[in-house]
Amino acid sequence: MSGGIAKLLKEKDYFSAEDDLHRIKQVQEFLADRFVFENLDVLLKVEDSITPEFIEEKMLLKGRGGLCYELNALQHLLLKELGFNVYLTSATVAAETGWATDRTHVMNLFWKEGKLYLIDSGFGSNLPLQPVELDGPSVTSPAGSFRLRTSETEKGTIVLQTKINKGWNTRYAFFPEKAEWDDLDRIKKEIHTSSKSAFNRELLIARLLPKATLSVNEERLQIKRIEGEDQRILFSTDQEMLKNIKSNFNEPIYQAAVQYVQRKGFQNSK
């Protein structure tokens, strides 16, 4: 563990907490605060294998974020180093038109006293920010309410659901089976190359704030607040997009976005 992470966890009183679930919650809050959901490596066609060394260099040393197979891989490494017996697994996301690409969402699972918990730091800004117990109580974060339920589907026997006005909406389904690091490369390849992928078409950066969710794509910046009015800023140029990225995200994210805009401009000029 880097000295910076250890220092930040110490500031959160992580090492004085006795309950494992509370300690994991603190790790999830730390990850949400420091590492954003972003697909710039997909757009920049960075094809490096997903290994512990790659994750540590990209995120801990360079300060970048990533997609689920990177964010939850970092979560996995950190929790394992802290002594938690977590394991990676993969899920299929439920889209408006049906199931998305098969088993391309990565999360962590954790058993404690015979109960199974989902730990997810890589689902855009839709983060529970704490472990979610299978068939246990729902949990709430600035992104809304979440629950984990046993449910037979063609894509798995467990579903993560979020609360909507009319009830509960399934966000993804999975079988509680262990995924290996090699499987993360399969998922990365699918995300980079599949015509069904939602992440290889245009830029997306998202983060969870203490009282809101914030996201940027190539058309707009959007802030959805728990209290108060939502905010939406439309972009008429790439420079406006970059200006808003610079003001809402760290310098490494901004520089990667600049590279993407330059690459896109070069390709469009051919």
C-alpha cells in the first residue's frame, strides 16, 4: 500500500474501526473520492493487459481513473492488502433494450459470517458506497437506494437493484463465481472492440460527490443533486468540454481528455 493511501485511511480513522463492513465502507468512500469513472483509455486505444502492476501505475502513480475492470481491480488489490478475503466476479448489465454485453461488469464479493456482500466501486456514479448484503436491507448513498436480491435470470442468480418511483429496477445480474485476472483482459477487449459496447463511442467521465452525482460526455456536463436544482451545461465546442473537465477533475484526467480531443481532430481531418 502506498504511503499516501495509508495516510488517507488513517485520517478517516480506518485503523481504529473494529467492524469489517465499516472498514470496507471507508475504503469505498476513499476510492469514490479519489478515482473517477472514465473511459479515456478506451478512446485512446491503450491496450495494456490488466495486471496489478498496470493498475498501480495508471491509478496510484499517474492519478487516473478507469472503468469497472480497473476501479474494482484497484479495490480488490487494496482490500486484499488490508486483509479482506475478497474475490472478483463479473456481471451482465441490464440495459433499456435488454441485456448488455455478457459478463463485462466487474465487482468484488465478500463473505462474512455466512453472508454474501457485494462491493462495487466501478459502476459509474451509481455507487452504494458500502457493502450490500445479499437478501439483506437496502442501503443508501448520494446515488440512491440499492439492494441485492436472489433472483433467477438468464444472466445470473443474483441481481443488484436500484429504487425508482415505481419500485425496484435491476441494474445487473451475476452468478457468484470467481473471475481471474485473465478474465479482466477479456472484458477489456470486449469493451474496446465490441459494437455493443457503450464505452468505445464517446467520452464519459463520472464521479459521485457527497450530495450529488456529476457526469460529463461530449454534449454536456450534468449534476444531479440530492437537494436543490439539477444543473446541465451544454457544450458547443470541444474546448468548452475541456474547460469543464479541467474545472471538475484532476490534471491527469484533463490531460488525457486533451489527448483524446487532439486524436479525434486528427482522425476527422483525414
